[in-house]
Amino acid sequence: MADSSTPNTSPQAAVSPDTKPRSAGTPFDSQRPGVDIILRSSDRVDFYMHKFVLSLASPIFESTFIIPQPQTADDGPPVVDLPEDSPTLESILRLCNPVPPPTFTRIADIRRVWEAALKYEMDGVRAGVLVFLDSFLDKDPLGVFALGCRANREDLCQAAATRLLHHSLRSIQSDELRYLSAYSYSKLAEWHARCCDAAAEVTTKRYWFASNGVLSLWEARCQCTNCWLPDHTPSQNRWYACQFVWDYLRRAQGILESSPRSAAITSEDVIGSSDIWYPCTCSSITCGTRYRHYEWERRTIPMILGQNVDRAVSEVRVAVKTISCV
């Protein structure tokens, strides 16, 4: 699902060509020994570099340096003007020099570095900058997916798509969505919908049921119509359960239809309090479910359901390889 197009980077603030250039900070300032080239960013920041290092990192720079560069008025190193802004250029240079790596607070900054590295054919920088996407998987999985598609990185696409199962795809947004093709997004939405269907379907199946204090196979444990109700879902076996069990399954089904993961249905808000799992409405004196708390069942049923939901969704993930780049 890779998008082969390369959109323009976000517009940068215009800087007057008359603005006096300023030196970059350490380790790219003018104090470095052996400096023989200056890279000047679009916002007039000078990075003092070594041609040899840049030539190893980029064949584009290597071919550029074959052409004699004009000397500066003060007999300093020649200057090469670049269209990238100083934060982008500094990140690129940190990734191809033996200095501390850059830090990123936005996916947009990673994207700009990746796009520049693509332009300058800096394969090491392109691969290196994508490592930083891992820290954005929880904050912006859709953004990670978008850049993963453009970079043809199946592992990033899969990781981001899996994180997106924690959300309703209809509600999650990302500024990076503008760089994702309609085709790629449609394949993601298709896979997400299939995961939702697989997860929600588990609530209608009974293969994971087991008899316990609130679930009974073949017969109700009380003849009243308040505490033991039959299952209305077609099944090979006939199950009876307390009303709050069927209510919980309906709540879980509704949630899984948009958020197909176990964590979405095992929270206290979804399961319900202990008071809800307490069948005290029975009119029969002989009913064995009267005046009992079913805390074990309240924990176990959602846990087992969640395990089967995750298993069903994982099978969709393995089967639908088109979620990754093509």
C-alpha cells in the first residue's frame, strides 16, 4: 500500500536573503577543525561540514563537490545553499555524523527529514530517521502508517495498523493523512472493518462458553423469568444465563463493532459493577442464584471473551497481508 508520490514539505517562513547568516550550534559550528564546506539552510543558518563525510552519506553531494565551489569573500569554506530549514538540516547531519542523534516531537519533522534524505539519496539517513517513528505509535498511529506506506516499510505499516485497532477509525485524525493515498487508506479501512466484524462475531458464538454460576447448559437453574433467560442466538447447544450476562455481551458487541480489541470490553465501565452482577430479583425461594455476588464470573467471562476476540482479530491480521505496503 505504498504511495509513490512525494508531496511537498510544509511551507516554511520566508527569510530575507539580506538576513545575515548565523552559525549553527555545536557540533556544527565554525570551530570544528578541518571544515571545508558550509551548508546554508533556507533560514540562513550555516552548518560547517566535511566534504568527505557528506560524500560518503550522499552520492548527490559527492557529485556536487566535483564542481568547483565559489569561495566566500573572507576566504572561508565555500557555501552551498539548500532549501531545507535548519531543524531539518541539523537532524539530517546528526544522522550521518558520529554525534548525538536528533530528537523529534512531531511526525511532520521526521517526514521532512525522510523526504530530504530521499532527495539527496541518503539511504542511511532514510532508514535511521524511521526508527524514531516507534515513539509515535501510541500518539499518532495513523501518521506512522502514512509515512510507513510512503517508505515501503511493511513492519511500520503492520505495527501502526495494529495500534489503530485501539481506536474507532472514524474518529481518529492525523495531519499526516494528507500524505496518504486514497487507495492506501481504503485498504486500511477495509482491514479495520474486517477486524471489527471478526471481533464482534465472537460475542455471538458459544464455543468459548463454560458452565459456571451464571451460565448453564441445557437447562435453567430456576423456573422464574427474572434471573435465568435462554440464549436467543442460534447455537448447537442451548444456553441459559442471568440477564446481566446477556446485557454485557450486547454492550461488548456494540463496542467491538468499532474498537476490536480485548481492552475495550474489559474495563469496569463496560463490564459493570458488582451490584449489577447480583441477581436479587428472583421470586423463587429455592433459587440458587439469590443474594450472591458473582465476582469470579464477572472477571472470568470478560477475560475469556477478550482472549478469543484478540485471537480472532490476530487471524485477520495474518490473513490480510494487503494491510501492509504493496
